[in-house]
Amino acid sequence: EVQLVETGGGLIQPGGSLRLSCAASGFTVSSNYMGWVRQAPGKGLEWVSVIYSGGSTYYAASVKGRFTISRDSSKNTLYLQMNSLRAEDTAVYYCARGASYYGSAYFAFDIWGQGTMVTVSS
Amino acid sequence: EIVLTQSPGTLSLSPGERATLSCRASQSVSSNYLAWYQQKPGQAPRLLIYGASSRATGIPDRFSGSGSGTDFTLTISRLEPEDFAVYYCQHYRSSPPEYSFGQGTKLEIK
């Protein structure tokens, strides 16, 4: 079964750091483009970061320089290292697999994890 | 930055009716990179439509997408009780790579 499971969320003080993990099953993380999307309480979806199969990484302006996306092929796991956390980073963080059909990437996300809550508060 | 504006903010309809949701981009975008998602309370989003008009795996054919340029539409031909949810459009821009979401349309039971 194709599945993503996020862990690592929790309550963290402003300025702190947290690392989220996203364990994949049923497919290979490094062969796909993978992303993180977050959703603040009661709000809409916001793209955070993406890593492509070739290793290129990109970030939303709101997190650039503070967050780092990475992957571990041996563990088939995606990560999001979050530093210098702010109250406005409070959200459910979803990892998601990039959608590819018939050999073409469509830059949407077709498989999503259940999300992990990050709360930044003193 | 491309801004996606969805309308209406809330749509109140009854089961069996037809739903038409709009997504307007602040500048012309590639249809290949326009997607629609459904999200129910407490759940992760689900991909419905990619490439503006192609249904994702397992999506019923009552869902259809259309449009080009700056105006895109998600249509649900006959609403089922399970279709009441929030819907988001999403676009990808390649240079520099950026993914953007609309603010969402809440489809509620009338």
C-alpha cells in the first residue's frame, strides 16, 4: 500500500528547532518529487518546500533560510528541518508525493500523509 | 508571484444539484500545472484533478475540470453527500519553482 506517515510534531518555543520525518511505503522517495505543505489552524493550504528526484530543493519565501528539506534513501524517508521557528509557523504539516502520470510530472501532489501538528508558543 | 482567487467563498447546494467552482489566476498560467483538491475536516487533501482536466486515480466521473489561461472551473455534476467539503485549486510555476494554492471554496449542504 502506498502510504506516507509523518512524525516529529509538537510544542516548541519561538526560536527553537524541530525536525519532521515522513516515512514512505509502497514507493521510493528518491525516485519521486516530494513536498511539504502546511495548514495553519482554520486556514488554507500553503506550500512549504519541495525536493526533486535529482536532489534540487526549493522553498517558499516565508521559510527560506530557516527550513531545510532532505531525504534518506536508505530509510525511504523525507525530512523537514525547521529552525528559528516563529508563532506563524504553527500549522499541521503534511508531506506529499508529487504526481506523475504517463511519465510526465504534473507538479501536483497525489499522495498525502495524515499530517503532524507543530505548535510554536512560549 | 501568481495569486489564485477562488469563488465563491462558500457555496450552499443540495445533494443532486450541480456545483461549479471557479479559480482565477492573476496572470495566464499553464493548464498542465493546474490541479484541484478536496479536503474534508480532519483529513489530508485529496487530489481530484491534474492538468486542469484529467481526473486522478479513483476519482468519480461526476468530477470534471476545465479552463485555460486565467480561468479554471471544477464542476461536480450531481452532488453526493460525501462531496460536501472544502476545495482548493493549485498551480505550479517553474521559474523559479513555486507552488501556490487558492484560498479555498467551502461547499456546504443547503
